[in-house]
Amino acid sequence: MKRILILACALALSGVSSAAFAGEGFVRGELGSSDVRLKASGIGSESDKDTAYSLRGGYWFNSNFAVEGHYSRFYDQTLYDDGVDHVAAKLSAFGVGVVGKQYYTDSNLGLFVQVRAGIARGKLSVDSNLGSGSESSTKPYYGIGAGYDFSRKFGMSLNYDHNQGNGGGLDITANTLSLGVEARF
């Protein structure tokens, strides 16, 4: 009889644990504006703004903690083109990280704040009539956001992210303000 009771308790607890820790995958799209700053050793610095987007996906282990992977495009502009000579630049990154979320209600719906941090592999590509080249580096990234979950499956947020990179005598930062839409499944 004791064995049956222990087995029944173990099965009941495993069911509760599964429900309490049941996670869900997510996909997220973000669209906004990046302020990209470039500093060249011994030359000086420049900055420019461009439309930015990010595609993110991952897994929420519970309502407060997730892991994510992402691709972000911060900058894609033709810097010079007179019909003969041209220079174009692109700045993008692939990354992996963690996300923490805190709700202002007990229902884990409604208003929330979130933070995220991880490692991103950034790449600056330059193409010109004289040739093309690229520089890559791996650096930490971080971000913060505030938003609203309308249901357990859908939410929106306003986000600020900071990415950085260097290489070839260049230091680059991209600060992005974006609106994000997230679907969970």
C-alpha cells in the first residue's frame, strides 16, 4: 500500500511540476531606428541613423526567463554614388542570449518590463567600386524594454538595445530603439 501511495504522490507531483514549468517557444519581430557610431583610430568619428530590424526566436522556460537567438540589421546605406564611384555599408549581427521579464500583475499578463543580454557576432561589410571587404567581432549586447502582453500568446513592447564591435582600427556602436511584436506557441 505504501508503494502505491508513494507512486501516486510522485506521479501527481510530476504532473504539477510539468504544468508549473511548461515552457513555450516564441518568435519576435522588431522594427525601429539605429544610431550607428563609427570611430576610426587616429581619424575621428562619424554617426548616422538608419531603419533597423531584428528577427528573434527562442524558448520561454517560464513566464520570467527565456533564451533567445537573433539576427539584427542595424545599417544598410549607400554612402556615396555618382554613377561611377560608389561606397555602400552594411552592419548586422547574429547573437544568443537570455531574457528576463517581470510583470506588474499576478496573472503574468498585462504590463511588463524586460531585460536581455548575451553575445553577438557583428559584421561590418563595405562595398565600393575599388573592392569590398568586411570586419567581424564578437561582443556582449544588452537591452531593456517595456510592453504589454495582451494574451498568453501575443504581446508588444518598446525596446532599447546596445550592440558594439571593433576590428581593423574601427570601434562601432549601434543603439537601437524599436517596437517589437511577439508570438508564443
